[in-house]
Amino acid sequence: MIGLIRAGTDIYFPPFGSIVASYIAEEGAVPDSLMPYQKAGVNPEKMASLKAFKSPIGKIHLYTAYLLMFLIIVHITAVVRAEVKEGDIPNQLENAGSNV
């Protein structure tokens, strides 16, 4: 969900991009003509208010990515530890060498 919000607020991608583009467009500007990271046709005051919304969402997105990377490392470590503890890896290596 956080990624969808970031995509909508940063580069105006669906499902929230059209809402964001309509909100920040200047009077008389066509929201569909707004380009990501360009200031042409963008109301600076509305963009500043959107930035206040985007900042905590960006931090949540970043820290969630860090947490996911940490959990991947913990999972790999636990799987390797369990395999070594069961003793399957040396047996598999011996069997693999004799089948060659």
C-alpha cells in the first residue's frame, strides 16, 4: 500500500496518481499533462502541503524495506543453521560425490 501511495504522489501512477495530479495542478492546467518532478503546471502551495504528507510515508517505505531485508537475512541464517544442525548437508555432499 505504501508503494502505491509513493507511486501516486511521486510519479502520478495509478491508483492514486490521477487524484494527486488533480489536486496539485494549477488553475487552468490539465492534470494529465503534468510530468513527474517538473514544476510546470504545479501549484507550489499545494505541492508543499503534499510534501508534508509524503515525508512520513517515505520514511515508512524506507524502514519497511530495511525490515524486509533484515528478515530475509534472519530467514536464510535460520535455514542454514537448521540444515547444518540436522547434519543433512555433509551426507548430501558425500552422496553427490559418489554419484559422479
